[in-house]
Amino acid sequence: MNIGRVLDHLRSDFPGVTISKIRFLEDRGLIKPERTQSGYRKFSGGDVDRLRYILRMQRDHYLPHKVIGEHLDAIDRGLEPPAIDGVVPTVPKVALAPDGLPSPESFRTTSDVRLSRRELIKIAEISEELLAQLEQFALISPRPGTGHYDTDDSVVAKTARELAAFGLEPRHLRAFKTAADREVGLVEQVVAPLQRGRDAAAKGRIEEAVSEIAALSVRLHATLVKTGLRRS
């Protein structure tokens, strides 16, 4: 849509918005509408939603452009923007089954969350030293080429922090990584025959089988640990 139609969408909620205001926000890099070959701006529905967010943060919370830009950057990276009085974005909740164990769907779901080192330390409430130790023992590693961390890294970091309260250090947790690698190898062995198919259906069957086996494996592992502790 052109800039005139954008104003029509926004003026009911933001009567004071003008073309000059929208152009100013574009100059500040907060919105980036497409341009036609003739140089005219073309706005998408997503651009309008972005403008609504910017204008609401300015009107209701008096946030400066720099802070709003940080919020938008977090949203663009798959994060939830921080609370108005917060410091860093928060990681979306991990999908868990009703019994507290990961469901097959949680293994199929891929997260687009990208955390910086500072954000991971802040969100997981760990020290730089603990993160370095987790990386040393291959429990956490940034994504190749980006240096960012994901949701799984934040879960591992939080869990390691909680285990540290009981005297379990990252070097002790290496046994968990070894056990997990063995389970991964077993899953790969089971689905290997399915990999001979090269059509899209075969790929779908592999993904479904992997998620189902992974969830069952975690359930079995957790139940065996619980049973062993109860009988000890």
C-alpha cells in the first residue's frame, strides 16, 4: 500500500501521525518499506504493524528511538521484546508435554531465536566463567558463522546453573552429553533405512520418526532414573 493508505490505517489510533512522521521514522532506520523503480514507498501489512508498535511505545511509554530500535531488533531475531522496565529480551517458553517431559512436537519445532553472549548470560543468570566452562565441555556452542546462541543453549545454561547449587560442575555434566550422544546415535541408526528414500514423503517420515523416537527416549531415560532413585 502507499503511504496515504498507511495513514488511513493508523489515524484512528494515532490521530497525530503524519507523512512527515513516517518518513522521519524511516530515516531513523526503524522501518524499511520497499521502493518501486520510480522511488515510491510501498508498505506491507507487517510495516503497518511495525509502525503501530513504534507509535504505541512512543505514546504510552515515552521510549526513545534507540530503545525502540533495540526492541525491534529483538523481534526481528525471534525474541520477545523486553518488558518496559526490563534489561534484555526474554526467551519464549519451551514447549513441554503435560507431564513435564518434552513432546514429539517440541523436537520437531525449530527456534529462530538468536541470542548474543551477553543476552544468554543475562537470561540464564549465569556467569561468564560458567558459560566458558560449558563451552569447554561441549555442552553449549554458538552457531557456526553467527556466534549466536539459541533457546536450547539457554535451557542448558539455566539447568547447569541450578545443578551447580548441588555441587555439580560442568565437568560432571559431560556424562550427560556422552549419554545424549549415544541416544542420538541410536536414533540415527533406527532411521537409517528410511534415508534411502529421496522423495519429500521420505523426508517427512524421517522427521516424524526422529521426533517420536527422541521423545520416547527421553521419557524412558527419565523414568529409569526415577525408578532407580526410588529403589535405591
